[in-house]
Amino acid sequence: MMQVRSRTILLGVVLSSLVVVTLAGCRPFKFPLRRRHHDQQVRLNDAPATLPGKYSQRVSQFVFVSDFELKTDQPLFKELTDLRERVVRELGLPNPTALIHVYLFEERDRYQRYMHVRYPELPERRAFFVAQPRNSGNGDDLIVYTFLGDHLRQDLRHELTHALLHSVLKDVPLWLDEGLAEYYELPTESRGVNRIHLASYQKEGLRPNLARLELLSQVQQMNQAEYREAWAWVHLIMHGRPESRQALVSYLKQLRFNATPGAIQPRLQACYDDLEAALLAHLGTLR
């Protein structure tokens, strides 16, 4: 069965300039986008739904495939290499070796057209991770699809976190998969603090229910509230008591060999007198 993980935020605006600005606004990275003369511009709606394939360049575990040449000395690629090392180190994962292919479209329209034709059942998202079973039956092809947009840095970090987890684990519970991706999509200096999620909690409040989250199994079941709560639990696990992170590392170790190791909630409850109260108190310190 094909596994899909995706962004849940509304699609961003495609860049029309040469500069893609980073989320933190500190280190822009540039791609040489080619401008077309008006009379020579291709009508995207009439273009075939095909993958980029002119250039293929490997950076660490990632193979970037595009129709324009990438300069792999850009800060973004160093950051993604560091992301890989950080995820492995902090989560106690084995060194991943499976290649992850990133198909980077130049235009959003062409990306959307391909995704609509290739995966018509999927909703519109800025980026997708797909674990596609190989015809040989030996493992999965790990694929990320996205386009040059103003959220590229964030989206790549999110989807590649999914891909890294699935490259070494039998499976990952949906809430945890998305919570970790929400956590690692943020630059390292943010310490995983999502200010948008925190602002939503200040406005709407939070009624944490990890048991309910652990029952979710389909991406369609996760709305913004579920993504926010998944991020909140992961942040508590990573920055709360050391025992909670160790519980996560132990849980992920089981997932390397067993796709159904049971719920993580009892393990976390052993780390706190009142798990839900601990989460609310933790979020309060972040504000």
C-alpha cells in the first residue's frame, strides 16, 4: 500500500523572482530560474504531466531531480544535510542509506498538473512524500514532490523528515510522523517552537487527547487542530523531561522491527504525574 504524507497548509505563492527567501529571512538561497519571452511561453495547461528529469544531483542521501541546474553549494543543501544528521542523532536512528528522490518542479502549475494526473485521489498540497512500493516487491521508493515556492525550505524539511523516518522504520504512527515533521520543518535555531501553533492555542485553547490522536490512521482525518496537537506533544517529548525523550527513542527503536508496537501514551504517562497537565504547562512556558 502506498503511504503518503503531506503538508496541510494552504499552497504558497510561486516565486517569480530569482531569490527564494528562507523562513527565518537570514540566508537567502538562489536558483537560476529561466525567464521566457512572452511569445515563447509554454501554456502549462497544455503541457504533458511529466516529471522533471533533465538534471539529477545528489546531496547526501537526497537526489534532486529537476529541469534546471541546481548549485549544490547553496546554504539550503548544507542545511538539509545537517537536518539528516540531526534527526538521526536526536531520535537515535540507525544511519539511513536508502536514496530519497526529490522531484523539484520549476512551476507550481506544472507540479499540480502532474500530481493531479499521477495521484488524483490526493488533495492539493504544496508538497508530498510518497513511499511507493517497487514492482520488484523489495522495499519502497522514497519520493518527495514539490516546486520552487516561497515555502520551499520549510516544505523540504517537513517532507524529508517523513522520508528519513520511513527509510529506517517499518512504519510510523500518523500523529507521530506528522508531529515530528512539524517539529523538524523549523530551522534549528527555533528549537522547534512553532509560533503560529502557539498563537492558535492562545486564541482557541487546547484540550489535549493523545489517546484520540493515536487512533488516527488516515491523513484525511488530520485537520489543523490535529497537526497542532501532534506538534505540541512532540515538543513536550523533545524538550520536557529527559525520560520522555528516552521513551520516544525506545519506541522508535521498536518501530525499526515492528510496525505495531502499541501506544506510546502509557510510556509517556510513566514520565509525568499528569500527562495532559504537563503538556499545558509546557506550552505555557513557550509563550
